[in-house]
Amino acid sequence: MVKIFVPGRLCLFGEHTDWAGRYRTMNADIEIGASIVTGIEQGIYAEVEKSNTFDLTSDIPELESVWEDFSCRMNEHELRKVAKSGSFFCYCAGVASYMLEWYKVGGVSIRITGMTLPLKSGLSSSAAICVLVARAFNLLYNLNLNTMGEMNIAYLGEIRTSSRCGRLDQACAFGVKPILMTFDGDEITVEPLIVKKHLHWVFADLCADKDTKKILHDLNKAFPFASNKKEEGAQKALGKHNLDIIRRAKKFIASGDTKALGALMAETEHMFNKYLTPMSDALKAPKLAQVLNDPNIQDWIYGGKGVGSHGDGSVQFLAKDADCQLKLEDYLNNNGLKAYKLTINPMHTIRKAIIPVAGFGTRLYPATRCMRKDFIPIPCPDGMVRPAIMILIEELVKSGIEDICLILGDKEERKQYRKFFETPLSEEHLAKLNPKQREYENRILDLGKRLHYVYQEQKRGFGHAVYQAMNFANREPVLLMLGDTIYRSTSNKPCALQMIEAYERYNYLMVSIHPIPLSDVSRYGILSGTWENKDRSILKVSTMHEKPKASYAEEHLGVENEKGENEYFSVFGQYILTHEVFEQLESDIAEADRNNSNREIELTSALERVRKKNGMIGIRLDGKMYDIGNPTALHNAMLHFPMPNP
């Protein structure tokens, strides 16, 4: 039994540009379509399991008036017949028929356990049920489809019905977070957006008449070639003007400028009325205009606009704060509308990092009798020679990290760090340095102010070491770097910053990954999954396997590259850990203590359990990793780390 939630979707900016952008296949002068879309808090809850047939059941009161339990054989002809019937279950049957035709799957039993998404309100309830069906097949039959794959199948299944849904409707597959979708002919790209500030939305069904088919029919007359000024205006509105609006909306969302974002909503509505409303009588929307201009709500909002295909369908507002959001929702509901609130939360940024350095460095004995492994000097590209720990700390600070926790073996070990980072040089020593070096000396002391220390006094494994920083993390996401690994970016951004920016977009537990030869897989933990983006840099991890045999990896763990060949990915040495990881480590330690077990507490097993519950993203960084934990690797780092990037 697998539980699934799929939200409805709300188009914030860029309505109609999904189908308009598709006309680029006929007229290259048409601009690319672009929309900012988000999942909403309302949606469909279900429990799914394998079955011999395709079954849908429900006993929830929200569907009582329209629902009768449905069952159909997994037969392509029968499913397609249901899809064309126009019945309540036609969308589900359309997706199931596509799955059967292309993936030869068995059946699925879907039990709807909750429904907070209103039907026929412009929030794409049909798209949500299609995504639900596609995801059920994907999860139950291990099809390894990424989110884009689920979205595309939901769309292809829905158009097997009488529906003529847009390409942005299935954006609900990406969850309750805003995404930028672009439509270039038949090509679609998706980019999760960075959100820096709470966005308090209210949207409402106007409970009025809207003729969506006529709206689409009339607007499509302007494509692919405009025959008059009015049609040229429609093309500009969905092309050039829209791209400018999307660019600014993305900027305002990323910077948290809610006032400017609200003003942009009003500007967008004005542009729509100027260029698109003249195309169709069905776009005349007196109820929408009345609600947008209601003087009683102006003190609560930054701006508002229509939703979806427009007309008198739905309205959306950006409220000034949570209190205004509640007042607006109550007011609209009390005045005959069906209103709902949506709060888009800022993605956590990463302010903290941890570096475990509690090991003895036995592979570098006897050098580690007189210095810690992380203080081994490394020549750098700028001509300086830095301790390895200094290279790591400087990368973190360049990436915006404010506080860094070093995990030591005991309090005695702290002396060397305090001497290096907190004790000024003598005046005699300082006088021997050139001006550049004296300036750098001040930087070292400034870095020392960012350092915190915890201790792993019992050596119970790497996961146990990481767990010591739980209180330091304080339920915030933290960046984890290994104390015996240094990194060189091959782009203009440090590797750590690449990790942080990816987290701000995806908000998942993250691991950095890099390809290794098949012959080496038995020495590493190997991750497999499906690519989430065209650049093949974001991997939705579906499997973690510790030190597999080459034959097993070749059959089960390969990830296809742009050449169609399999690659094998190991951890690159940087992680972003969510609070769920620390909670899992705490649970693992408690279990071991209850059983009087001396087993080591491993980070990998905790990551895998969190992945199964919440998901995990692997990011392929633009950079190189240099291990310094053994003589051969240290020699390689000494040779190649100082070299300038090509």
C-alpha cells in the first residue's frame, strides 16, 4: 500500500502561453511561451496498490454526489472506450490506457481517501487525478519515471479524452512550490523557482458563467499567423509582453519584493484586458472586475488578477500578510464566492555547515603524529599553501555560510584549532610577513569567529559523528563536507554554492554525485535514479547501493547519459542534510542502545531511510574532488589541485 497526495495547480502568471508557444512549430516568429505555476494546498489523497484490474473507489463525502465505484479490465480497447465516454472516470482511463500500451503494466487499485480540491473551479482537478494515476503506476511498477515523465503521461492520457487541457495543467506533479514552465513548440522545460519570502495568496471561484471552449476558440484565431492588428496584439500579449512579465515576476519572487509582485499582477490584468479581451466576448468579465475593484479589500492586498483561461472563472490575490489573507478569505466566502488560501513558503537557505574531523588519520601515519590530517598543507592555485581545513572553510564562507561546526574527537583536540584560528601571531612573526600576508592573517582570525565545536568521544561510526551536530543544526538544513576531501570548482561558483542554490530550488535532502568507472563501483556507495532536467545535473535518486559488484551495477544501477550510455554515480563528498536525517540518526542510536549493540551508526543507512520517506536529489556539480586521506590520493592532490582551471 502506497499513499499519494497530488495538489491542484494555480497559474500565477502566463495563462494561455502553453498552447500559444506550441504554435512555434508552424511559425518561428512566435515567441516562446512561459508560465509561473504552483501546486496549491488543496488536493487529492489516495492509497494505491497493485491489482489485476483498474479500480477506483471512494467513500468520502466530497465526492458523494458524483462518484460510483469504478472497475475496468486492463484491456486497451475497454480503457480507451471509457476514456472517450466523457464519464467521470474518463481521465483516469485515458492515463491507464497509455500506461498499458507503452509500459505493459498490470492493474492498479486506487482508493481516494481525501479530497480538498474543488471540482470544476479552474484549479485543474482533472490534471491532478491524471497525475495521481500516472504516479500510482510509476511507483507500484518501478517504472523510474521522473516528475517530468509523470507530467507528460498525465497530459497524454488526458488528451485521449474529450478534454483539451493545456500543457501547464499537469504542473501539479511538481508539488506545492512555484515553477517556471517554458513552451517552445513541442519542447517543455521546468525550472523550480527560488522563494525568499512568504507569499500569502487567496484564490476564489467567482461562481459565475465562463465559456472556456469559446475563449480558447476565439484566442486561437490569432495563431499561427495574425491577419489584423487585433490578432497581432494577442500574439504580443502572449509572447513579448508575457516574457517581460515573467522575467520580472521571477525576480520579485526571488528577492521577496511582494509589493512589486502585487503591482505586477494588476499590470498583467490590464495588459490582458487591453490585448486579449477584445478577441472574445466570452472574456468580458464583469464579476471578475467587480471583485478586483472591491474597495473593501484594497487594504488587504498588494494586487490581484484573473486565473486560468480568464473570463468570470476564478480570481487570485496576493495578500499583504497572513492576517490580511484570513480576512480576505473570510470576506470572499461571506460574499458568495468559494475562496481558498495558499501560502507559498520560502525555501530554506543554508546558513550552517558541519565538517567531521574526528578521525586519527592512520593512513597518513606517521605524519599525523605531529599534525592533524586536516592541517596537512596543500599548495593552492593562487600560490599560497593552506591547511586543508582552511580550504574547506574558505569555500563555505564564499558560498554564504555563516556558522561552521567542526566535529572533533575530544576537547583536547580543540587546542590546535584555537591556536590556528583564534591566536594572533607574535609581533615579531607578523613583521616578517608582506602586506598581503598580514591582511590574510586578519582573515584567518575572522574565520575563527564562525567556528563552533562538538565532540564525538565514542567512536561509533560516521553517522554517529554527524549526529553530534544535531543541536548545532537546530532543525535547519545544513551543508556537510568531509574533512579529508577538498574541492575545485570548474565554474564561476564554488561547489558548495552550487549545492546551496540547488537546494533552494528543490528543497530536498541532497547529495553531490560524480561518475566513476564501472570497474571501481565495488569500492563506493552507488546511487541510481532518473534525471529531472535536460542538463542531466539533477538526479531523482531511486536507489542507493553500498559497494555493489560490477555485474550487479551494470544490470541495475546505470544512469543513461546524453550519448545513451550508462554511467555509474558515487557521492562527490558534499551533502545537504535535512532535520529528518538527524531524527533518523537519533532513532538508529536509540535502537542500538536498547539492543546493547556495538554496531556502527552509518550515515548511508539513515540517508536511505529518509530517501524512502521523503525523497532525495543528487546533484552533479561542476567541479573536481580531491581526496587527501591516503598517500596516493594526497600525492595526486598535491600535483593537480594547484593547477589553474583550463
